[in-house]
Amino acid sequence: GNSVTQMEGPVTLSEEAFLTINCTYTATGYPSLFWYVQYPGEGLQLLLKATKADDKGSNKGFEATYRKETTSFHLEKGSVQVSDSAVYFCALSDRGAGNNRKLIWGLGTSLAVNP
Amino acid sequence: DSGVTQTPKHLITATGQRVTLRCSPRSGDLSVYWYQQSLDQGLQFLIQYYNGEERAKGNILERFSAQQFPDLHSELNLSSLELGDSALYFCASSPHSESTDTQYFGPGTRLTVL
């Protein structure tokens, strides 16, 4: 079945460091790919998404490119801030049977940014 | 603020009991999703409703049930509670049920079963 694999955390970086969080997926067909972020004590919120191969999603300085050839959707940011400390989830949409829709989630990667 | 509301914020109860979690989607959204987030299992999709009808089912136990009402709010019922049901339960909503839809999450209900 479809699945998402994220790099394990926690990831600890200094402010202004470069961030990469790896995400690879297994899917049949052409899923959409998402990165959600969960700040401490809050619900998840969409960070960015890409709906087809070679699309690049971007938001708040974060970027991820939908790479079909490597089945990857790695999250990157050039210069992280303390306020980026959160848990990041990679997810893919699963059309499923009968036109159903659900998201399949990675386990999440915790990021801590130190001043 | 996502526009999705969940009540209650916290719930503490005993094993064997039954609880109801409530979710109000964003105005205009027709789909509601329920998720369970626990330390050992991560984020698990439970069930989706679209305009009052069940649309997709995930890892939802038979002791759990849900429904979506005509005003589009949804309730998740958990019965015969066990210690392992302790988790954060999130509701999310989206405009339709397309695979590209962004899902908007509520703040969650933290359930503690003692």
C-alpha cells in the first residue's frame, strides 16, 4: 500500500542554519504531497503542497519539490529561526477505492532551533 | 486560527466509559476528518465524512463511531474506553473531498483514560 517515510528526529539546529527534512513515498498513481507543521500545543497546519511531478511548493521560506523519479518530497529552508521549532509531517493523498480521499502520514520530524 | 473548533479541549475519564468529541468545520467546508495522534502510533486517520455521508474509513476501532449532522458538525463517539485510547484527537475539514484539498485542523481534544 501507499506509505510515507520521514527522516527520524529530533533535529537540532542553530539559528540561520540550513534545514533539510527528508521525505520519501510509495504510491500508485499520482498522489498529491503535503508538508504540515505542528507548533507546540497546537493543531496541524498546512505548510506547503504540490499536486504533480516537478511542482515546487513554497511558503514562509520553506520549499519542497515533488520528484517522481526519486519518489521524494524533501523539505528545505535556507535559514531557520527559533520560531520554526515544531514537528513537521510529510503526507500524501490517497485516492483509495470509490473516490475516497485520505491523507497518509509520516511519523513526523521534531525540529528544535537554538538561538 | 483555522476556523475549525473542537470541544472539549481536555477530557479525563475512566476505563469502560463512553465519551463524545465534537467538531465544527470551517464555514462552507463539507468534509470532516477525524485523526488520532498518540506517541506510539503517530498520526492515524480514523474516518471521513462528506456532506453527511461516510466517505472513507481508516484505522477506526469498532468501539468508535462517528457521524456528521445536517449542519455539518461531527461527533466522534468512543466507548468501552481503554487505557490505550488516551491520545490527542484531531478533527479537520476541507471544502470538498478532492485529494488536493488542504485540510484545516482544529486544536484537538486531549483524552486521558485512567
